[in-house]
Amino acid sequence: SFNRELLQSAVETIDTGISVYDYDMKLVAWNQSYQRLLQYPDDYLEIGLSVEQLLTFNAERGIFETNNLSAAIKKRLEYMRCGTRHLHQRQTKSGLVLELRGHPISGGGYVTSITDITEHIRASENLKQLNETLEQRVLERTNELELARQLAERANLNKSRFLAAASHDLMQPFNAASLFSQMLARETANTSYAPLVNNLLSSLASAESQLTDLLDISKLDAGRQIVLMKDIAVDEILAPLAQEFTLLAQDQGVAFSYCYSGLWIRTDPLLLRRIIQNFLSNAVRYCSQARVVLGVRRQGDDLLISVIDTGAGIEPDKLTVIFDEFIRLQSDTVSKGLGLGLSIAERLSKIINQPLSVQSTVDRGSCFSVKVPRVAKPVESISSVKASAKDFAQMTLGQVTNESFIEDPLLAIILSWGCQLQQSVDCKLDFVICDYHQSGDANGIELLQHWLKQSDYRGPCIVYGCEKDLLVRESVIAAGFSYCAKQIKPLALKRLLRKLID
């Protein structure tokens, strides 16, 4: 009696519902929480009630539903007699969710604890529902953002395509005007019209440069840039640039020097040339009365091509933004550009995977570099190009066209050098030119191939286009011909012709 009263007193201090059974699975103690949770009448529970009686009473009241009462009671008794722990949940008809735990007692007997976990389950369900709702909201928001991103990309692509098309359409008349203006400049060199023509040339060059920048940036954004990697002597890229910028630097009062190198690199020559050209253009533009050096130095297995100037330098907080679009730093010189040069250079460097770097000190100058991989010089290569022994006035060129005669600015420039034009397949020709864009269905490549089948001519063939389209250039080169853009400068055209003829 003392032990039962002590046990009864102990279980009453526990908030969890407790019931204690002896070795024979008879009820010996319980607390008020147990009676309340299972909703027993006040006079029902008594010492000596069997587990079977309790389970049957609960089932009859619908507190615990089961399809097979006898099997459920038998299973519960087996758990308790074998001393097996158990844990399960039951929901009553009143909506309570109860957690039942069974624990064997040392020496025989069993203890069952009952906990009301209704609020916990309700909170878990609410949290689950909230998570599902949140996931749905996140999914909807993600879809909205993805749609907005796609629309923005589509709009940006359409903008880039529009700029590319518009810039291309504008480049053709500017290119023609530029070439005809150069011819006019030669005719009026010693007349009172010379200053006016020079101003015209300067304005056209500035407009053409800005349109070229817009065309380049739009092509890059539209993903239309093709990469053609090859092994090439670094001087083949840098020497023509040095020659071009020596004259430009003199006009700006800038001392320019170039350190020649016999090393070879692997790169896309056109894209790398564009990067270095933008470096040089910025250096000359922003460094009035200063010095600019174009040089190379080895860096492990790579070659660092650098443009160094002694200009005003760039403040540290500006070193990152200078590669953004339409950014022009303040300088003492008047800048006529759009601020796209370095942005184009950065995009091109990423396309050819040849990184850029910049170091600068205010009032001391800047150094812009691009790192390219070095390669071994081919044994059969010739590092220098021989000068042509034949003057252009003694040369004969052929124009292949599906019309009787087409006079365009590029042909006019060549003829102005004294070259003789012949269209007969039987004439001895020094070189042949053909416009890629022909009337009708055939392009310049197909027309030239057809012409060669009827002719014994096997000399240089140049196909030129009205835009710097690498798809056209690639097709021309794949056909075995040389490619030339209509926008080519007379000096560069002359170099190309001499190289092909030699």
C-alpha cells in the first residue's frame, strides 16, 4: 500500500498522462492527466483493470478507431508482455492528437505515457503549408524574374541587332564618302580647297570611327563575333599599328616608339589588333605632349603586350569603371570618341581568352596590357616581308563582276595609283579583285570560282565586302582567296597588295 501510494503521488506531479501496469498487465496507478486526455469517466478507473478492458472501453467510445479490435488488443498485449518499447500517434474523434509511448519496468510491468501534441502537429502543418505557399510564391517570383530576364535579353539582342544593321547601313555611304574624299584631297592638295577637304576628311574619319565602335559593340553583344586563332609573328600585328600611330602621335605632339620583337604568339590577329589599337588610340588621345611606348616582354610561357604612356594617369577608383560603356575620363585634350574603346577591348579579350590588365599612377602615366600565349617560331617562316620591285603604275588588275563594269570607291583608289584595268580573261594580270556582294543569286566567291575555271590566271585574288563580317571573311579564306574590307585605308590596301604580289 505504501509503494502504490508513493507511486500514485509521484505520477500526479507529472503533466504527461501516465498509467502503470503490473506484471499481469493490470492497472496499478495513473494520474489526472491520463484520465483527462483519454476522457475516462470519474468513476471508471480503478486498480486492477486489465489493459484489455481499457482498450476495449476506449474503442467502444470511439476514442481509438481500429478495423480489428481483437487483433489490435492482442498486438498491444504482446508488446507489453515482451517488454517492447513502442511509440505511435493516435487522433481522437474530438480532434486531439496524442503521442503514446510504452516503456517496460525492470522486474516486470509496463508504463505508458500520453502527451497531447495537437498544437505541435497543428503548428507543423501550418509551417508546412506556409513553406508550400512560400515555395509557390518563390517559384512564381522566379518565373516572373526569368521571364523578365528573357524579355530583357531579347530586347538587348534586338537592340544589338538593330544597332548592327543600322551601323552597317550607315557605314557603306561613309566608306564611299571617305574614299572619294581622299581622292579629292589628292586632286586639291595644292589649291585653296585643301584645308576644307582636310576638315572634311577629319570629320568623316571621326564619324566612321564612332560608327565602327557602335558596330563592333553591337556585334559583340549579339554574339556574332567569330574567333579565328592562328600562330603569327607579333610584329605582323604590331608593326603596322606602330607605323599608323607614329603619324597620329606626331599630329598630337606625342613622342611614339615601338620595340620590335621576333617572338610568335597564338591569337586571333584581327581581334588582338583591335585591342591594341584601342589601347594606342586612348594613349595618344589622352596624353598630349607626353610619350607613348608600344612594347612586349616575356612573362613565363606568355607574352605581355603593353601600351605605356606618361600621361596624367588614372585615379585608383576609376580603374574599374574605365572599361564600362560610354565612359570617357577627363583630360586636357578634346575627346571625339564615344567612350567604347576600352569596353570593346575588354569584350574582345574575353572572347579570345587573353586577359587585360592595367596599372596607373596619377601624374605619372598608365600601362595597359594584354597577355597572349607564346608559341615557337615556325622553321619555314620568313620574318621580314620583301618590298615590291614593281610599281603600281606598271600593274594590271582584273575586276570580276556579273555586270559590264562597276566603279566603286575601292576600285577608284587602286586606279588612282596608275593601275590598268582589264576584264578580259586572256590578259596577263597582276591581281584580281571581286566584290562579294553581286547582283543576282551568286556571291563574289562563286563568281570568282566560275571565272577562274575559264581563265589560265592563277595569281592573287581579292574578295572584298562592304562590312567587317567575319562570316564572309571566313568563307573567302576557306575558298583560297584573300579578304579585304571595303573600309580599308589606302595605306593598308597598298600593303596588302604588295604582300600578295610579292
